[in-house]
Amino acid sequence: MIRLSGDPTALFLPPDAPREQIEEYREKLGFNRPIYVQYGDFMVNAVQGDFGQSLRSREDALPLVLDRLPATFQLAISALVLSLLISIPLGVLSAFRRNSIFDRIAVAFTVLGQAVPSFWLGLLLIYFFAAQLNMLPSGGAGSITHLILPMVTLAAYSVARFTRFTRSTMLDVLRKDYIRTAKASGVPTLRLIGRYALKNSLIPIITLVALDLGTLLGGAVITEVVFAWPGIGRLLMQSLMNRDFPIVLAGVFIIALIYAVINFIADVLYAYVNPQIRVK
Amino acid sequence: MSDKVLQVNDLRIRFRNGKETSQPIRGVNFHVKKGETLGIVGESGCGKSVTSLSVMGLLPIKTSEIVSGEILFNNRDISRLKEKEYRKLRGNEISMIFQEPMTSLNPVFTIGEQLSEPLRQHKKMSKSEIRNNIIAVLKQVGLPRAEQIIDEYPHQLSGGMRQRVMISLALLCHPKLMIADEPTTALDVTIQAQILELLKEIKVKNEMSLMLITHDLSVVAEMCDRVVVMYAGEVVEEAEVNELFDRPLHPYTQGLMKSLPSNNERKSKLFSIDGQVPKPSEIGEGCVFANRCPFAFEKCFAETPPAFNRGKHISKCWLQDPAVKEVMQNEERSIVNS
């Protein structure tokens, strides 16, 4: 797939490079071999943790990617925490006061949040808070203030998704027989919702959060580019542009690994919330 | 001081669904005496469950409304009670057992966590007192290994055991009235008998009244002192249990009894009442049962019959009108004479 964008040598040598020099370069990097040989070679090395070297900087690809991991984690986790803090109470309240004005406004906002593309939202935020108000830096990393804008941009979409999902699961749970049983025991509304209904709706929410955290970690490409955030997403973007494919491959590998780990954590969490799947 | 724990007078309930409204309960009267078991019988959709939920104050607030009538619990009208006040009654003085033991317990909380709620809300007890109480009640309803079950989850118990748990939940605060909405419908026949036996036993032991909602006449015969027969949101007949089975007056009750399969006979076809329960929106003038009644005559379609009271046997049927009876006897005589 990565070769679809063309031969990487074209980007590293001047356009007027002599034919022999190109051939020599291809020879050196192994690009003149058949694709399947290159692929087999890559696989053999990759399972040993060797993704090759960056074509540009001649550094090992994997450490380059791992270097960017903390920044990506910082951004993704803070965006996740922010969106959970907003969306779960919002979704629960929205479900409980179904069809009220509050509910309608919340639903409208979530539709908006899902519809707005993140690069545009990012640019708007930069325009208002960085360019106009001069309150926050427009890009880069290093302090909490650098984190705020990309975090908000990234969280916007998740907030929308989580809120809608929490609302619909909660509506589902509130119709259940056991909620009526709890009511018939004289449980006050706040406790009914906050304790009995919430724990039941957490199970599907965990699934969604696990899926989204993967997206936040791996797919924050646009947000990272817009805010010049030094994370994996931006590195991948740059490497793609440069056809520096060892880095791209290493990055994709790490993201896949992250997905797997997150899903494993989600499975463990299920057992914590849902006794029916607990292993004896 | 009256001996009636619960008295429902001319209760009318309206449901709203968008702009449509319907009246599933239209002028229902009945009462439950102290220590008595009252059976409420009728087929699906006749308003049994709505009636019981209204007594518990559990009707959905947004879509339903008590239009008129009163629900007297210990001579106090609770039909218009504020939610906060109602909560003090629920699970405390009035409690309820639901039809579906499989779905009526919360799957992600232990039995103990769920059973502690009524005590927590209504009694001032320490945690260890609550726990001891729960274990005692679990034992009372005949659950083995109560000390372990209290820490188990609903999915670890069978349907019959779950219904016993539900009964102990309803029993914890020693209610004066327990409502059991089809408590055995979802259970195996052998378990049904055990649960009914248990209900009988704890009713006597706890000196409470029981309102038993069922569509099963054999359950009624087994359990109840008095019976209310409901049809399409109205009480059509009310009598002592023996009186009702010996002399059912309303054609609907008669039909119900005929549809019971008898033990040793194997008839080619079981009896069934023709037609269906009218939807609340279809009900107009006249007797609610008229369109399915084999004895219906003009008056039945034109005027709603009042409740005719003969002794303690009440039925809402024009055939019980003394005036109608006289006319019919005259007609019979003239047929014989001619």
C-alpha cells in the first residue's frame, strides 16, 4: 500500500540526478528487488522488532515513533477524561429529562459536535483564543496552556458520541423491570439513577470508550497537525508526505498494538462491572 | 376505624400518548380488608396491572393521570400524594412482587445490596442489623444457604429462588399490604405451588393483606378470600370466592370458568369466549362486554349497567336488574302459555 504513492528515491535525490545514481541508491536501499521479496524481508525483521531506519534521518524507526508516544498519550487521555466528565452527566440528565428543553438542546449540541470537522473547529479555536484573544498558544507543546486547545478540539467529537450513547443506553435501562423494582423499594430518584441505573449503562459505554480511545490515540492526526502537536499522528503525517515508510509502518504497528491493549483493558473492566462474565 | 386496609373508589385513569388519550381504568371500585387475600382476575389488558401500579404510585407520571376517584390506604387518600411522601410508603407499608423474577432483579448488584434498600430507606438500622435482617427474611422465605445467597448475584439463582428473593424484598419492612402481580405466571408449575404456599404462609405470619393479581382462576380458588373480576378497565363482578365459583353472575365470569380445561375430560375443543377485549379507544356507550356476550340484548348496547348488589355479590350486568328479570320471567311464561 505504502508504495502506491511512488518510489521513495524520487523524493531523496534531486530531480536531475543521473540514472546511475538513482540505481545505486535503489540498490543500496533494496528497492530494486521485487515487492514480495521486500515485503518478506520487512516481515522477518518486523517480528523481531526491527522496522528499519528512517530513510531521511537514518535513525531507527521504532524509537522515533516511541519518542512521540508520551505526547500522544497526554493529549488523548486528557481529551478522554474531559469528554467523559462532560458527556456522562449530560447523557444521564438528558435521558432522565427526556424530551425536555434541556434534552433537546443537548441532543442538538451533540449532533453539531459530531458534524463539525475537527480541522475546522481547531482553526476556529486558534482564531479566537490564540489570534484574537491571545489567551492560549496556537500550537506546540510544553505546558498545560498548550494542551487546552488541541484537547478541546479532540474532545468535541467524543463528547458528542458519548453523550448520545449514554443517553440512549440510559433510556433503555430506565425502562427495565429492575428499575421499577428499585422504585417499589422506595429508592429515591437520585440514588436510583446514580447508582442502580448508571452501573447497568456503564457496560456498553465501556465498549464505546475503548473503541474511541483507540481512535483518539491513533487518529488524532488532523488535530496534531493543526496544533503542531509533537505526537504520533503528526509524525505519521510527515513521514507519509516524505514517503519515509519505515516510520509509517512502525507507527501503524504501534497504533495497532495500542488498540489491542485497550481492548484487553476493556474486557477486564467488563468483568468488574458485570458479574455475569466474571471468571470464577 | 374501618377494617379496610385499602379502598379504591371510582378510580379513573387516563393515558396520554401524544395527542391521543385513552382510559384504561374507568370507575373501578374495590377494597381489601385486613388480613384478607383479594384476588383480581381478568385477561391481559383488562387493567389489573395498571390498577396495582396506581396503588403503588408507580404509573409513569408524564403519560398517565388519575382523573378522578381516590385510593384510600388506611383511610388516607394516597392517589394525589407527592412523590416524596409516596416513597415513604413504597416498600415500607405497601410493597409489590412483580411477574418476571428473571428481569426484576438488577443483574449487576448482589442480592444483599438490593435487599438492603427498603431497610436503608425506611428504617434506621446499622449495616450489620440490615444484614442480619435480610438473612432472617431470606430464611423465612425458605431459601437455603441464606448467608451465601446474600452475597450472590441474581444470575446465580433459579427463577423460583429469584421469586423468593423478590418476596423477601417485599417482606422486609413488614408491609400492611402486599401486591403480587402474577407472581407465579413465569414459573414452572411445581415451583408455582411452592410460591403460592409460601405467600399464604407469610401472609398469616406477618398479619398483612394480600392483593393477588392473576389471570388464573385455579390460583384464585386456591388462595383468595374474595375476588374482583375485571374486564376492559371495569370491575364487572365481585364476590366471596366460594360464592363466585358456585354462582357466577356475570356472563364474562361464566365464560372464564367455562374456558378452564377440566381435569379428566378430553373434549374435542376447549371453550373460548368469542371476540376480543375492546381497546380502550373503542369503548363507547353500553356494557363493555356486550359485543362478546351471548345474552346481550338491546339495553346492553345502549346503556352502561350499574353495579347490582345482591348480598355481598356485586355484578355489573343488566341481567341482574330486578326489572329486567321480571320482564324475562313474564316472557318465558307467555312462551310457555302460547
